[in-house]
Amino acid sequence: MKENNELERTDIAVDSDMEVDCDIGQEITAYIETWFDVDKKFGINTASEDGTWLNMYAKYNPFADTLRIECEISRDSGSSYFDYEPTEAEAQLIKGMIAEKLMQGHGRTPQEFCEDVGGIEIGGMTQ
């Protein structure tokens, strides 16, 4: 992470299993692997609690060029959720990494992936 806590490419990875929403078929959900100090970044306290971790999901609409980040703090006793508003640089980084992963794995742009995914099994999940 940069000194201002902004995420860099080495801080995250985009999982290859992605889903497209079934409502309008224009939003890709991708799991973001967190290789950074989530407590420092988000001002939470997961490291001191055994059985607690953070799951981070990108919700990317390549048609509207929007990105939302949803975070889930999972504990043995249950889960809590919060949204994170990425900086412009973080948003561009994550959208680019999603596009790269889709091109590598499927030979498709994010828009093409959304258009083509109906009924296709991707990464073990039926879309």
C-alpha cells in the first residue's frame, strides 16, 4: 500500500471465478484477494480475533464504467458488511485487473463476458 493507504497492484489479486448478475446481465462480481493489512486500510480489527477475516468483492459494470466494493467481515459468530468507496486510481486498477483476468481466461472483454455468459459454466459456477 502507498503511504496514503491507497491500494497498489501487489496488494490484491482478482480471482478467476466471476459471476454476472442475473437481473440485467451487466454487472460482474469478482472476489478480490487481499494481500494487504485490511485492519490498517479499513480501520477494523480482525487480526486480534481468531476465526475472523475479510472478504472483498468488486461489483463492476463495464457498460456504465462503475465499480463498487463490498466487504464482508466473517466471524465465527456471524458476518457484518460495509461498502468501500475506492479512490479513482484504485477503481481503475481493479477494473483493469478484472479485464486482464477475463481476457486471459476467456478471451473476452468485460462487456463481451457479460453478453456471452448466459447459461455458460464459468469456473464451476453456472451463469
